[in-house]
Amino acid sequence: MTRRRTRLLAACVAALVLASSTSADPLGDAVPSAEDPMIAVSAHEVLERALENLYGSDIAQDVDLVTTKNGREVRRHQVTLLRKKIDGRSHTLFDYRLNNEFYGLRSLRIERREGVYDRFLYLPEFKRVRRFSGSQRADLVLGTNLHFEDLEVRTPASFAIVGRSVTEFEGERMHLLEVEPRHEIDYDRADVLIDPETYAIRRIRYLRDGREAPLRILTAPADEMVPFTDRILPSHWIIEEGGTDLRTDVYFRRIRTDPDVKDGLFSARTLEATPDLPAFGAP
């Protein structure tokens, strides 16, 4: 080997060593980059802030769901939703209010432990409550591709972070976290885009079996965010089913954070005994 070739190989090895010693940790937790302040925030902190922003307050809101296929409306719901943490566990109540075959249907979901819920369904035609228990799996709001999981409280303990980076979305730099759910659900990985200023979740791509084609994509348009004193919340989600023309638009109206609602409302007895639940959304 010539002396010149030896010097070139040595220079290449030195460059590789330097690059590996100055690159950021894949999760952004070990080696913050002085050149990029976004990477200086750990991946865990980014996820924690994003989930706290979206799920950190009790909430009451009216929800309109419009599902279309090939541009044609196939399902519409109007739901009043109330979510509250009681004794550290998430309680979520849905009251179907549109005058169709689901009118009067009520659903109560009480978190038993991470990813496992007791579910109570009030059937108005039978005037009785049925109880279901078990893992969440892939529970969908009737006739739509919106998962109940999207509306219920999720915490950093719900996910394992397997990757992080910085990317561009709609002309803005965003945190990109790759996470895996710790409980059984219909996806095994999700790519989550998070605004670095507000920590609002802007898009989630749900994936399965190592495929890059998503099962579904949830997008929150930036110009339809609603600011509150301590957080910013979406007023519109677009949920697109991968490989199909199925789409659900979710519109959040009359949003109230930390409403004054009695704990007793979140019971199977209330579902069955109360002919018409009060309108607990914001006035």
C-alpha cells in the first residue's frame, strides 16, 4: 500500500470517528446538539408535553363526526363528550344526540389500568346497560374510523419511544417521534409530528407489521387550533383510512376545559336511571 493511500485511509477513519462522536443520540436523550435546540429537548419530554397538552385537562365538548367514502357522506354522528380523571383513572362519557338510529345511545368507559377499560353501553330500545371488559384493541366510534383511544387519556407510559428526529411539515420544522404502544391495539408503531412551540400534535401515522403504508392518518390543521390559558386544542381532526377513500372529519365544538361536573355522572346507574342527560358542554 502506498504512503499516499495510507494517509487517505487514515483521514477517512478519523472523519468517521469524529462524526460518530458528535452525532445526537437516536432518542435525543444522551447527547443534545448545540446546533439544534430542538434536539436538546429529550424525546421523553417532547412526548410528555404533547400528551399533557392534549389530554392533561378534564374536558366537555360537542363532537360532530362526518364520515365520507369517495367523497359521499356515509355516516354522521353528533356526540356530547365528557372526560374526567377520578382517583387517577380516566372516565369518558359519550352521549349520542343526532336524531337517527343511534339517538339516545350512551357509552361510558372507565380505565381500569393502562390500556384496559370497563365499558358500559346504554341501549335505549331495551332501557338497559350492558357491560364489557378487556383491552381496548381497536374500538371504533360507530360507523367511523375514529378510535375511542384518540379521545381518551394517553400518557407517556402508554408508549415506548423507539426513534426521534426533526422534520418539516407544511413548511414548519416539527419533532418526529416514533413510538410503539405498550398495550394491545390494532397498530404496532406510530409516527407522531409535534409542534415545537405549542407541543400540539399535528399528525399521527399509524403503522403495522413494518409496512410504510399507514393504516390510518390523523391530521390536526394548524389554522383550526383553539388556544386556552394553559394549552392549545384542536377543533378539527381529519382521519384518513390507508389504502381507501374512507375519511372521517371530527369537529370539536363548545370546548370547555376542567368543567365543574359531579363524579356521580360517570356511573352505569346514571346511564340507566337518567332519561335525558344534561347538556354538559360549554354554553
